[in-house]
Amino acid sequence: MNDGLLLSMRGISKAFPGVQALLNVDFSLHKGEIHALMGENGAGKSTLIKVLTGVYELESGEIRLDGIDHPVVNHSPQEAQTNGISTVYQEVNLCPNLTVAENLFLGRQPKKHGLIDWKTINRKSSEILRSLDISAEPGKPLGECSLAIQQMIAIARAVDMQCRVLILDEPTSSLDDEEVEKLFALMRKLRGEGVGIIFVTHFLDQVYEVCDRITVLRNGELVGDYEVEKLPRVQLVAKMLGKEFDDLADIKSERQGSGAATEPVIEAKGLTHAGTIKPFDLTINQGEIIGLTGLLGSGRSELVRTIYGADRPTGGTLKVKGKAVNITKPLDAMKNNMAYLPEDRKRDGVIADLSVRENIILALQAKRGMFHLMSRKEMEEAADRYINLLEIKTPDREKPVGSLSGGNQQKVILGRWLLTNPDYLILDEPTRGIDIGTKTEIQKLVLKMADEGKTVTFISSEIEEMLRTCSRIAVLRDGLKVGELTGDDLTQVRIMQTIAGNQTDKEASETDGKEGADV
Amino acid sequence: MKKTTGFDWKKITHSRFFMPIVCLLLVLLVNVIQTPNFFAVSINNGVLYGYLVDIINRASELVILAVGMTLVTASSGGQDISVGAVMAVAASICCQILSGGAVSTNTLMAPIIIAFIAALVASMICGAFNGFLVSVLGIQPMVATLILFTAGRGIAQLVTKGQITYVRVDAYKVMGGYIGKCPIPTPVFFAIGVVIVVNLILKKTALGLYIESVGSNGSASRLMGLNSTRIKFLTYVILGLLSGIAGVVASSRIYSADANNIGLNLEMDAILAVALGGNNLSGGKFNLVGSVIGAYTIQALTTTLYAMKVSADQLPVYKAIVVIIIVVLQSPTFQKKIRAMRHGKAVAVNAG
Amino acid sequence: MLGKLTRAAKEKKPSAVAFLLLITILLFVVMYAVGMVVFADKGFARPQMFMNLFISNAGLIVIGCGLTIVMITGGIDISVGSVTALVCMVAADLMEHKGMSAGMALLSALLIGLAFGLVQGYLVSYLDIQPFIVTLAGLFFGRGMTAVVSTDMIAVKNPQFLQWANAKIELPIGYTNRNGAFIPAYIYPTVVVALVVVVVISIMLRRSKFGRSLYAIGGNQQSAVLMGLNVRKVKMQAYVLDGLLAGLGGFLFCLNSCAGFVEQAKGLEMDAISASVIGGTLLSGGVGTVIGTLFGVLIKGTIGSLITTQGTLSSWWVRIVLSALLCFFIVLQAIIAGVGGKKLKK
């Protein structure tokens, strides 16, 4: 059995304050294998990778590599690299100001007479690029290459540095189909050369197109290790979602009862922000929860940012409650009773240095204007109200919000927006990176808000989560809104089909049927 | 684990609040040991007299600058190093208007209020220039203000035509001297006035909160409807205005505009005051009172060093050392290293 | 979305930089040509006038090279003017009051630079303190120490030193005066040293691992770490080298002024930074050449020559024009390369 086994991780555990990120997880990788690592957000995929590459300290468990007769512990990505483990991220970690060739050889440049031998670098680079069928000029600055090429160059660098385990962490998220194909060609080529590839992705299609094996994680635990041919899509989805699947069905049915169409709150016609989102029409009715989905980089966040004025619209019209409005900055949107919970909590959400109280009242204060400062009492009451209402766990309201856990930070931001009493809430990935309990709480809160007549746009990369909460889902692809699904069309498969846009009918009906049988 | 972090936070807020006072007391202690009559205040020629009075009086310009520097630091996470030069610009414009363009004058050629306002407008323009570079173009504050740091005194020289302009009129000496029979020096009133007015603005409007919000997370602030560009810009204009006031006061003390020496090295003192006041030099939450105490501490230190026969030219050596000690203590990396050392395990500190 | 924006900004970088350098060279040629035409009667067109640019700015060229090195890593050093003053003062004091040789003075200059480089480098690279604050303290420390050594001006009369300072190296170019005699243009040894430094640093930046690491760190520090570079060590080395060059440049400066006094080289940090920025070094790091910096220094020198030759303008104009030019280039960088927004997001 040991034949061809390249990497084996046994009983890996890792805990963070408040969260058990990994519990007793096993993972193994063979030579010449493309191995998908699948799971919802928060399943523990990136933690596992980070433990393997030495970004996180190994807490318990054992990592063994082929050819090394003792357990391996990597303390840094560099150390992992010398052990033959390289990672290529979605955000390329190369230097954009240097040339392609130089990026390939940085830190290990060949020398002649004590000086860097540029001729050799460029010649060898050409050879490497040619051998891997990467169409890039060695002399071109990396920043001028497309993202796909940049990623391939990162891979080429890893391969040329004798990497045996290549980790691709969501490399396809911002690539178009053609670029993805090129990347896959490269992956297959490397597989043929005996490299073991760990492929982290959200996209089922891609898994079935290129992978040999699948390891599924859920809530930090191992669900199983499967051969691709023996695991139909629907089963994969079920394994990823696990027991929760039944829960959502329940909530879902509840939801179906309440959302009767009323008057429109948001009517966008041909709204666009040049370069990020193509003109789209979107009508959202009062009390409705509309979901936005699409691959990362498909324009879901960009669409709501344009409505909210975070990105200034470059065309189209927007009506709020039937009145034409001109929203060019967030404050305009806020004055039209909109609220926006951004995707990146750390960067765009919390003001880490400020207290819970200040974080909660800031949006309302900004709405009121500089010269109408809320009284201390008013602030404290508002803060206490939402700390209680949302069950924010904090020792007291004057704690810096940065000292709270992720889920509680998210609740603070939610409280911030609820305080402004908005008619329309945009929630961009409100449940990302927070613990399961808080996740469910937030989902329930969203449903409650809709029942109270608030209008919500809900974005999540967890489709099942949206199925649970939304009565309608709009799908985006490449910055274009490509469809809306309601009623019976609201299934995982339909959504995936719309996202992919090119699945064959046969395949579709097949999976549909299977799902029907399964659920 | 959770308990220790909670305790640490408390400790940090505490030390932040107490650091400026502790430093001040330390400096005062040294003084008392050196000069036993340090706290003695007497009345000479109808005005208050003594070491303490001298410190409070001399610190006035620095207090004014420190107030503005605190706001700029909080909003933009950087410091304005042009304040001294802007003081010189304001002083030279003020004196030049009062002297009607002559090198020296014994009668006022224009009402003081006109000259005062003109000087303030000029300094606000300087502040606006810095603010534009920082907030609109997003240039690092110190690089942006480096431009006026060097060009400012040149501009002041051009205004005074390379001379020292004297305004030998008693009315002009009031701002740096005494009002009528009041025994307290006028600059003290300026300093107190500025502190009170700015504090009132911060207490009565949301500006303080906005500044802290923008300084600690500009991107999030924008999405909450705050115009971070405008708020940053505003803090630079305020600092410009305050530098102007400080410049005129400084020039009134010596009833002249000495473009080379007015406000010399004060940028360093102002930054030092902000740091001593327990403020994080990379922005966010601020402590205005801390900065004011910091400013008095610096002046006390300066006076002490003078008393120890350190020349004005040599002062920066000591202040530079104090600055480095403070920023090292503030550095998270340094704190991490100390903690690691305490825990007795070598933690490899990786960049990024 | 952000990724795309950053990408767009980064994509622009290389071409934008070539563009900036082109502007600089063009600016220099135009400025100098205008001077040659307008002030032809005042000897602006003579080769010696050109050589004087190098003679009076030899120290600045070396200091500018050092600054370019730290700026490529994304750092800055504003202590160089004070280091120069301190170096001049200590050298003058050692030679005139302590009876030491010129060689010892040179050694002490390098040691002072090294000390500044080590301390500032450690604080910046190993304690992650903003380089601006660190070197601002360095600026005040250096200036104050100069006053501690002596508050009076010390003129250097050491014969060996003066021989170094005044050894004319005649060049085969020159001009023929009214009497028909050929008067060759000349330079001093300081110019040779400065040009050697430019060449050596230029080769180092282009063809040594250390040089390339500087660019990588300035381009994306995070990537540089992941690509296995010892970022802290390289940054430390950059500041040490910068300090050494400031010490050497300060000594060249002293050879030009032959004196030490407290107010010496005030604002020199500004000249050096301007030269570097005007020469195409990005304030955000990752891009820059010492050849560009050389041109930056020449532009600064030309502005000085033009204003001095013109005769009626105050010498303060040199600094004001230079500041305006720096401001122009900074704004240009901010607009073209999108430096501003990105910097904030980091």
C-alpha cells in the first residue's frame, strides 16, 4: 500500500480560541494524483493546508513524507518548500515589478563570475515555460501578464524547485473558462510527471473534470476520502452539507409560506459600474430575501456595491420605493434607508480599535451628521439594546471590538446597521468564517427581519445557506446577471447549472433525478 | 487564556493613561532635586515669575501644535513634519504685513487683526496643501509634508526677503508677552484657549469619533457613510491653522519674524508630545489630554536640559533618544519579542 | 474587485516607470539646453560648467545612491543630511583638534555612517518601526551630536585632506579662451569616487542576489517572504549600506566644503530624496535605478546653476523649485502608478 504514497497526515487537530478548526483529520496523497480537498467555508480546508505548510503550528497528529523516514514538522512555508511542498494561492505570491524569468529564479539565481547570469536565467526560463506549455515571455514584467499566466508561473517556479506536493488553493476563482482549461492542462501534465497535487476549490465541475480523488471535510472533521468515479455529484454535495441538510429543508418550507410579493423597494435598470459589473436589471420587493450567487469574482459583491454606492455607478437608473434616486456614495444609500454589511469583515467592517458601543452607533451617527452628536446615554442604550438582542458576547460595551470573536464582531456590525432601522439590507457573506451556532442565529435573524417587512439581499458562497433563506436567487457570471431562479427551480443543481451555463441536458436531468431520489 | 488577554487590555489602557503623567512627574522630580526652589512662584514687576511659570509659558506653542498633531496622527496614521516651517511662514507673513514690507518698523502699517488673519489663512493653505497630498492623493503623510518641511522656510525667507523683520511696537508684543496688568503670560491663554475650543468641538460634534474611525479603518468608515478624505483633509487644515497661531505667538515673543529659527525643531517636539501622550503613532484612538500633558513634559525636559547647561543645538540628541525609546516600547513586534522572552521560548518571528 | 484594481495598477507599473525616467532625462536635457542658450554669455555652455555639476554634487550623488537602495525596499531615510553634518564636523574636529590624519577622518566618517545604518536598520527591519519615525529621530540625533562635538565652525587645514580636496584631474575637453589658449575642464577625485559608486551600486542592483532581493521586497514583501528571501536581513543590509554611503557621501561633501559646522547640509535629505524620486524611484518601492538618481542630482544641480547664474534670484529659490519639482513627480507617481490608493490598503 505504501507504494506511491507521497504524503500522509494522520490525526491532525488544531484549535483556535473558541473554535475547533480541525479534529483528528487524516489525509493522504499519492504520486501522480490530483486530489480535491472539498468542504464548505469553515470546514477546515485552509487550516489543514496551513498546518501542512507550516503557516500554523502543528498541534497534534503526524505528517509523513515519502523518502523521509521521520515525521515532518514544517515551521514556515520556506521549510515546507525545502521539503518539497509548495503552495500557489489565488492571490499570486510573486513580485509584479520583476520579470517572469526573474520570478522563476528569485533567490536561486545562477551566477557567473560572482554576478547574476541573466542570459542563463532567460534561457532556462524559456525552457521551463516551453516544457510546461506556458505562453509567456521571460523578459516581460510579471505584472503585465494575465492572472492565469501569473498563476502558472508560480506553479512553474514550484515545479522547478523540485516540489513533489503542489497545493493549489482556489487557483481558479478569478479565471475565465479558457484560462481554467490552460491551468488544467498544466495540472494534468504535472500529474503525468508524478507530482501530487492538492486542489482546493469550490467548483464541483472542476473537481469532476480534473481530479482523481476527493477528500471531504466538514466542521473540521474528516467525512471521507473517495475516488471521483465512485462519488456522484449529489452525494458529494450531501457529504459536504451533512446532517444540516434536513434542517434547511425545514427552514425552507417555513420561508415558502411567508414571502408574498408586495411593492418593489429596489428597482435597478441597466445599473452598471464599468470594469466590474455589466448593466443589470433587478427588482426587489418588500419583505423579500433575494439571494445573489455566482463564483467568486462573478460580480455578486460588485453588484450590491453598485446599488449601495460603494462603487459609483457609471450608468443606469435606480429607484428606491418607486422614487428615482441618484446614489453616488454610501451616505446617499444610507439616507435612502439602505444598509450594507460588507464581505470582508476585517477590512471593511469592524473598526477594531473602537469599542463595541462606538462600533454599533457609528453608522447612525454618520447618518445624522457631524453636528448632531448622539448623547452618551443614547449611545449606551442603543449599544446595550443590540448587545442583548443579538446576544453579543462581550464583557462590557466599552471593550474594543477587535478583542471579540469573529461571530460576535459580525453581530456588532449587524447591530450597527439594524440601529439605523433600514428598509433594505445588503448582507454580503454575513456568515463567513464564524462558528456554526452564530451562523444559524444570523440566518434566523435574516428570516425574522424579512417577516418584519424588511427587504434583504443575501450573498453567500454556500448555496445551501441561500436555499435555506432566500425566496429568489439571482445568478451572476463574469460580471453579468445571467438569471433568476424561484419556486421549484430553487435547487442546488439548477443554481449550479445556471452558474456554469453550459451543462448538458442529459447530465442535468440525470443529477436532478438522483437528487430527487436522494432527498 | 481569555482572562489574561482581558487583563492585558486593561493594563494597556491604564498605562496609556498614566504614562504621560508618570513622565511629567519624573521630569519634575529631577528638577526638584536639582533646583530645590523649582516650584517657587514669585511676583516680579507685577508678573508671575519662576521655573514652573516659565515652563508653562514656553510650552504654549508646543501645546497648540500637539493638539493639532494629535488629530492628524489619529486620522491619517502619520505625522506632519512641516509644522515648524509653517509657523515660520505665518510669522513672516504677519510681520511683513505689519511692517508694510520694511525690514523694521516702529509703527504698525496695518491693523494687527488683519495681519493675524492673513497669517492664519496662509497657514491654513499650507495645511490644505498637505491635506490634499495625503487625503486625496494618498501619499504617506511624512513624504507629503517633507515638501513644506524644506520649502516652507524658503517661502518664509522669500516673504521677508531674506531679512529678519522686526515689529517694534508694544501692541504686537502682547501676544507673546502680557495683556495689560495680567500677571499671567498671554501665550498660556492661547494654549488654554486652543485646548478648550478643540475639546469643545470634539465633545459637541462627532468629529472626534469620526477621526478615530477613519484613522483606524478608513475603508470601513467609508462604507458607513463617512467621508474619510474630507475628515483627513480637515485635520490637516486644523493643524495648519494651529501652526499659524503658534507661529504668530512665537513671533510676538521676539517681536520679529526670523524665518530660520521660528518653530525650529518643534515638529520633533510635537510628535514626541503625541507619542508621550500615549497615542499610537499609526492612527486610530487618540488621547488629546495626554498629548497636552506630553507637551508640558517635553518643555519641562527642555528647561531641565537647559538648566543642565545643554545648548539649544544639542537638545535634539536627547529628544531623539526619547522618541526612539517610546516608539520601540510601542512597537508590537518588540512587545511580542519581550513576551516571547518572558515565556522562555524562542518564537521565530516571521515577516508579514 | 480589489484584485482586479490592484492588478490594473500593477500592470501599469513598469511602463509608467520607464515613462517617468524618460521625463527626467528629457527634463534635464531641456533645462541644460535652455541654460546653454540663455546664459551662453555667462559661460554656461562651457564643459567646465557641466563638470561643476558633478564637483559640487559628488557627495549628494553617493548619498542619493544609498537613499535609492532603501527606497527600492519601500523604506526611506531622512537622516542623511544630519549624518553628513556630523561626519563633516567629526572629520574636521579629528583632523584639526585631535591631530589625526585624513585617513583616520575618512575611517571615522564610514564608522559613523555604519553606526547610523546599524541602529536605524535594526529598528526598521527587526522591530518593524516606521522608517520615517526612526530616521526622523536619526535626523535630530545627528544634528544634535554635531553641536555636541562643536558649536563653532571648524575649517579644515590638514594638508593631506586639502591635497585630496584640490587635486585637479584635467580632462581632454575644455574651451579655448580669447587668447587662443586651451583651458581644459577638470574634475576632483570626489567626482571619480562618486561615479565609481554609481557604477558599483548599479551593477550590484542589477546583478547581485542582494540587489534583486531589494526589488522583490519593494515589489511585494509578503511574496518575498514566501519565496524564501530573508526579508529582515536584506532590509537590515540595505540600511547598513545606505548608512555607509551616507558616511562616504558626507566625507565627499566635506572635501567640497573643507569645513564642519552645525548648520551644514541642512535639507540635504530633501535633495537626496528629490533626486531619487525625480530619477524614477517609486516611493512605494520596487522600482528605481541609481542612474535615474544620478540624473535627479544633475537636475537639482542644474536648477542651482541656473538660479546662481541668473544672479538676481535668492538662493532660496533652489529649494523651492526643487520642492515643487518633487511635488510634481510625487503627484505624477500617485496618478500614473496608482501608488496612493494601494499604499493605504496595505
